[in-house]
Amino acid sequence: MVNLLSNAAADSATHAALNGSAGRSFLDGAAHSTLSDANRRLEKALRYVSINEDVAERLRYPKSSLVVSIPVRMDDGSLRIFQGYRVRYDDSRGPTKGGVRYHPGVTLDEVQSLAFWMTFKCAVLNLPFGGAKGGITLNPKELSKFELERLTRGYVDAIADFIGPDIDIPAPDVYTNPMVMGWMMDQYSIIQRKITPAVVTGKPITMGGSQGRESATAMGAFFVMQTVLPRLGKSPENTTVAVQGFGNAGSIIAELLYKAGYKVVAVSDSQGGVYASQGLDIPSVRQIKESSRRLKAVYCEGSVCNDQEHSTITNEQLLELDVDVLVPAALENQITAENAGRIQARYIFEVANGPVTSDADAILENRGIQVFPDILVNAGGVTVSYFEWVQNRNGFYWSADKVNHRLEFAMKQETEHIWAIAQEQDIDLRTAAYVHALNRLDDAIRAKGTRDFYVS
Ligand code: NAD
């Protein structure tokens, strides 16, 4: 049932999948490969660093990719098999770390891309982790909670040999939450016959979760914005914002910005969005979304909706609004060569992973639109996941203030580093973030020996 691909086998399977033929570098890219697109960023950044060629070659390929079939007994008695993945991209800097996504669009290519970004993100924040990611291809909205629990436990059964507190540590991502993480930790502990909280982060507080983990991704993005927006001449009262995606990351960043005095004029979820030129009352919108589970309820005739004049918009329209700041906080590949020419925002903060494609990067840059990259902007989540892992291993737990204070310090410090690299080398912020990460990855990979060491 479990198909564990070793490094070499996984790599050749990956190459075959990405290339469709042997002998071509997968960086040449199969059509529609998100990993090839992610690697284009690596190739660009390599032009601005002086690192060992062995290091670059290592970082072009995922270390190992596990593909599993998960049999689940459904509530009606039938059996369904779900496809799951776990990819460990690179572990030069420590055990690998990355979320698990439940979404109908999950593929091996997507999971490998997300694991690639995690590798660079952990290096940007100087966390002692490599990068990983996991996922199951399903529409979680079609499963009952019992079915979701059985599926989650089945996934852990299938990947148990591939993860562990010193090997690879999963966390939440799209459509997974603290309860799912709690099931994962519990199932892993059953398999190991010992309570092992440090195997997963993003757990409920009572199971060893950290204060501040749920808000960490948004909070980290907020600290980046607080660092850079004032120096771009933007104060909260003269800054309009649109946020795509209204889940963990999107709804919390919208609320943090609203509370800081920014005018959040549009938000959306998978069903569509709402727009109000005078600004939305985000706490009310969150309340409606949380009670109804659907942002669509905001379109209704009813109490909060009637308090505010607003119109409905599509996700495509949201992306093209005339706002100062656009915050994509849903999925990857949202701003592409097709719509980049119509984006009107002046600044894009990538709270989602990979929302802007590399083709779109070039168009946005030519149009003077500045993109603050995912591997910095959304790194608050993995940073507090690291804090959670540290707390689990110490058995000593921190206050929310301590977590947020340490998060603020880390996010602001790395933002300053990346800003300085961009200024000094006259490069865009995404490339500067990759340069920053590459220097740290280079140190770690070189420490294990490269060609220079063996031939000299
Ligand atoms: P989530 O499941 O809590 O929310 C996802 C949101 O996106 C939902 O509101 C959903 O309705 C919306 N959505 C789905 N498809 C959409 C579409 N086509 N258009 C517009 N909205 C759509 O997920 P999340 O944890 O908030 O993750 C969102 C993004 O942030 C992902 O790219 C994820 O990888 C990234 N991220 C999350 C974390 C974290 O800690 N949760 C950390 C780093 C990065």
C-alpha cells in the first residue's frame, strides 16, 4: 500500500513526471510545473551569490518523496482510497518542517514546490530546520468529521516511518487545523507507544501547542508590513488593502490591519468576495464567517451586512482592485502572466505560498509593483512552530507575550537583512530573500564537504 520512494528513485520519478522524458534537466520545465517555476527563482538568485556549484545542484532536487494510498472506511460502510504525499526537500540545516494540505488540487508537483519554499523559508528565518510539505488530494468539505479523523490517522500510519521530532515535523496548512494536528500527534504517539508532542506543531494548546501559533503566520506578515510600509511613505490611515483568502492566515491579517487603522476594502474566500470603498468592518465579517463557515453569508440580507454598504466581487476582480496593498492569502498561481498587467496595487505581500508566478514577477517589476516574497512574509507560522517544538522538547511553556515578542524580533531582523541585501545589490526583494537563504544553506551544505574539499 505504501510506496516509499528512496532518494534516487524519487528523484528519477520526479524527473520523469516533470520532464516526460529522461535526460533533460527538470529545470527546463514541463508545462504547468509549479516546481519548475519555483526553481526559476533559484536560478535567478544564483546569479547574485557566490556559492559552491555542488550546493546549487543539491538544491535543485527534492531529497525524498513519499507517495501513499490511504484506505478509509466511509460512514456509509464503503471503502475509499485517498492519495497522500510527504516530501522532504532538503535537511542540510536540520530536521525538515512543513505543513500538510487537504485540498482537491494537491499533487506531487505542488507538494514538492511547497517543500522547496519551506527549505528557503526556514533558512531566511535562520531556523534549525530543512524544508518539507505534505498533502492529501481530497475535498475536505465532502467528508464527515469522523471520516476526516480516520483519514488523518490513516495518513499518519502511512508516513510514520518518514516523520519524527528529529526527522520531519508536520504542521497545519490549507484546510487543516489544530484538531487535525492533535489527531496526528495522538496517532503517532499510539504507534510509538510514547507521548510525542514534538512530532507535529500547530496542536491544540492542551496537547502541547504553543500560545500564538494560530495567529503566527498573520502576525509575522504584520511585523514585515510594520517594518517596510512606513519607509515607503505609507501610514495606516492612507493605505487601502485587499485580502484574498479568509482562512487562518487571511482573516487574521485582515483583522490585524483593520485594528491598526488600515482601510481593508475587500476580502474573499473560495466562494467570492466583498468590497466596500469606505472599508469593511473586519471583526464583524470574521464573526459571520466563523458562525456560518462561509464568507458568502456576508452577502446576505441581515444584521451586520445591512450595517455596511458593500458590493460582491469575484476573486479575479479582487486581485485587480485599485488599492495600495494586495495580500494574496489563499493558494499559489493566482497572479500570472495573464493578469499581472491588470494588477493595480502598488505593493503585494505574499501571505500565501507561491501566489505570484515567475512570469508575473517580471511583469510586475517592470510596472514598478513591489512584491514582498512568501519565504519572508508568511514565515511567522514556521517560526512559532519552531518555538512550539522547542517548548515540547523542554517541557516548559511560554506566555503569548514571550512568543509574540520573539516572533517580532525575528521577523523584523530578517526583514532588515533582506531589505539591506536588495539595496546593496540593487535587486528585487524576492531575489534578495533567496540570496539571504542561499548563503545560509551554502554554509550548511559546504560544512559536509563539497567537490572543493575532495579535489584539493
Ligand atoms: P485555510 O484553509 O485556513 O484558508 C484558506 C482560505 O483560502 C479559505 O478562506 C478558502 O476559502 C480560501 N480559498 C481557497 N481557494 C480559494 C480561491 N481559489 N480563491 C480565493 N480564496 C480561496 O488556509 P491558511 O492556513 O490560511 O493558508 C492560506 C495560505 O497561506 C496557503 O498558501 C498556505 O500555504 C499559506 N500559509 C499558511 C500558514 C499557516 O500557518 N496556516 C503558514 C504559511 C503559509
